[in-house]
Amino acid sequence: MDISQSNWNETDDNNNTAAPDGAPEGMPPSGVNNTMRAMMGAIKRWYDQAVPKATDGTGTSTAYTLSYAVAPTTLPDGMAFLVNFDKTCGAGPTLNVNGLGAKPLYKWTGSWGAVGAFDIVATQILRVVYDATSGAFRVLLPFTNWSTGDAKLTIKSTADAGWVMMNDGTIGSATSGATTRANADTQALYTLIWTNVIDTWAPVTGGRGASAAADFAANKPIALTKQLGRALGISGAGASLTSRALGQTLGEETHVLTTNEMPIHQHDITPAPANLTAGGAVGFGLATGATNVFLGPTQTAPAGLGAAHNNMQPTTFWNVMIKL
């Protein structure tokens, strides 16, 4: 028997039932060995379930199988296993322990739902606990609760499993020819971008159709919002600021001032000659006695080269990856 299925009691003196499930007072010597063997076997099986056990290679990424040399006969509420998953999971995976039935794997959170694609990665060791009420295993995942569309900064050059690099490329179905990732697992992110970012900033190759689902099924790639070489800003309409759309890009590294952007200014001529006026124009002149000789308007010599000035603030550059 397993410890969970025994009648053993936490109070020592209450373990007074018949052997091998107990050790009653004055039990015959012939019953001692059976009780000890039952205890040793149960403890060993409990130990085996408390150390990492790899799932069988015969399972799939959505249907894991786990086998122990001595199989548990049932899955009582609270029965726990420490599992070394041999594959990165797909969406909605199940776990079948010694043929007792495939049970869904759920996240152990306040409001728990099915484990999603890539939530479990190959060789990850996780504790699973059976919940008899729901007929599912709760998984103690080291979750940071990433979900589709979340992004993180990194100095990695390759995306983690379940993520893609924001490399100004495209995503789409397996036959879409998308440049960043062409795979069915991109559909959730594809749909999110299609829904939340207009075509100007996330164009669909061949033009947007009736829906994200239709475009994905038609194998039309969608562009990731542009990130390379750019600073990040927050979309929306800030107080006294221009409204910015989600995924919008703008700005320039350098800029040449236009005439309208130049400050209002004037140049003095030094040393100042005699200033004369003829018909409202100011110019240079010669004064001879009571006679003014007007020489006409003039300008200072041009200065400056008109080159673009640098708009870059002090910046450090990282990579960005986004969750599928």
C-alpha cells in the first residue's frame, strides 16, 4: 500500500490495527515482518515520488506519460510527484501516471488555468499535485506570469522557447514565409498584433482581410512592430502631449533646421559705417558735408555650414524579445 492509502496515524499509539496496516499491542512475531515490509515499501515509494522522475520518451509535448516501477493504484487528493519533463510542452498538456488516466496540467495560481504552450520547457523539474475535485494536476511552476504580447529586455541574441526576437521581421503560419518565425504557434501573437496595431505600423503582406484568423489561414505574414535601433516610448495621449498610437514609429537621428525653426535674430556690422536711409532702405553711405551719398543695402558675409545636428540622447542598446 502507499502511505496515502494506508490507515496509519500521525499519533504513534493509534497505529494499533491489525498487521500489516498497523502494529497492535502484543502482535504475534509472525506479523512483525509484514508490518515492517509494508512500512519500508510505502516509504520507498513515497521517496521515489519525491525525487525527480523523468517522463517517458514515448509521450508527446501535450500528452506526457510517467511510469514508476511499482505503480500507485489510485490518485488520491494531494498525491504529489516531482517530474522531470522530457519535452517542451504544447498548449493544454496532460500527464498520465502509470496508466491511471491522462489528467490536465494546470497552473497553480490564485485563479488557475491550463498550462500554455512553452510554459514547461524540456528538462525542467516541477512538482505536480493531484486535485481530486477537478481531476487535474496542479503544477508548481516558477512563473513570472508572462503572457502573449509581453516583452522583455535581454542581451541574448536568440529568443527563449516560446518567444521571438523583435527584429523588425514578420511572423505567420508555417507556410507563410515569415522571416522571424513561420509556425502555427505564432497565431496568438499574430492575432494580438493584428487586433491592437493598425496596418500602418504592423502591415500584413498582401493587405489585411476580414479578420486575423482569415489572414493567418491565408498564410499572410504580419510585421512585428519596429524596434531595432529605436528608443521605447509609451503609447497614448499624455497630458499636454501629442497622442501616440500603439506600435507607431517616428523621429530622426539627425535634423537640419529649416528657416522657420531658426530663432528670430539679426546681425550687427562692426565697425559701423555711416547708416543712411534712401526710400526706407538701410545701407552704407558716405557723408560729405551736407550731401549724403547712398550706396545701397548690404549684408554680412554668410557663416555656418548648414549641417544636420545630432538628436541622440545618451543611449545603451539591448535586444527585445516578445512572448508568443
